[in-house]
Amino acid sequence: QLLPLLALLCDAGDDGRARWQQLRDRCAAALQLGAGLGPGDVRALRLADLQPADPTAPAAPQPGQPQRLQLQVAANGSAPAHAAPLADWAAGVLRRWLALRQDEALGGDWLLPSTRSGKPWGKVAQYESARRVLADAGLDPDGGGSFRLRHSFALRQLQHGHDPARV
């Protein structure tokens, strides 16, 4: 059931038809589905939270192999601060978003701003954006929104044998 969503998120061939907000929304969904971030985590990310997954790796990896990325996620409620490695496909979505963000000269230091000037993204707006992304992928947008994306990540990790305490 996730294949149409992954196809939408990874599609770089929009030929400039998508508005920057649509690409931001897809990037947010990719970070939830490809790194297990919650909605609050996604809204709280700043540009400075983006890091190489291996700080000892060379800055210029082998040709054709982009540097692996992770996000440093701030503490949120009862969840401690932690590093969130990105799935390669999600890192690709994030790289496209960062390039567009720079091309569009979006302001502020939020990774996913709500406005061109760089204001933070609100809870309701981010939740509705997740519903739109699900609907654009042909999936039922009811019953989950942002948390549906995060829970899908967690279930996949458990199915692959990862330690439940770590997930």
C-alpha cells in the first residue's frame, strides 16, 4: 500500500509544476516515513539539524554515491534528543527540497518553513499537508495523517527485526 506514496515522494519529474509548499509537504512526509520522525519533530527541525550520518566520512564520497545524512532531533516531550538516520530515498527527497529551498530563497532557519519569510509551521497546517500528500498518492487521507506515516516506519522497522526499545 505504500508503493504509490513512495512513488509520489520520490518523483523528481514534476517539471516545476509543483509549488514549493507541495515539495515541502512531500519532504515532511518522506522524513516521517523514511526516518520515523513525529509531526512535532518535523516542525521543530532547523537547517542546522542536518548532519552527515558519519562525521568521519570524507566530505566528497565516491562519485555517484551521495553522502549519507541524518537529522539531529531535539528532545520533545518525553522523547530524548537523538540522531535520526535517513533512508537513502528520503535523503534524496530532502536534497531536492534543500535545492528548491535555496533556489526559491526561502528565509529563516526552519528546515520546513510555513512561509517564504521563514515562519514556523503550525500543527494543523502540517497535519493537513500530510493528509493532502496521502490523497495525492491515491491513499485514504482519513485516519492518521502524520502519525500514520510515522507508525508505518515503526512497523516496518519491527518487521525487519529491529529492537522494539530502539524503535
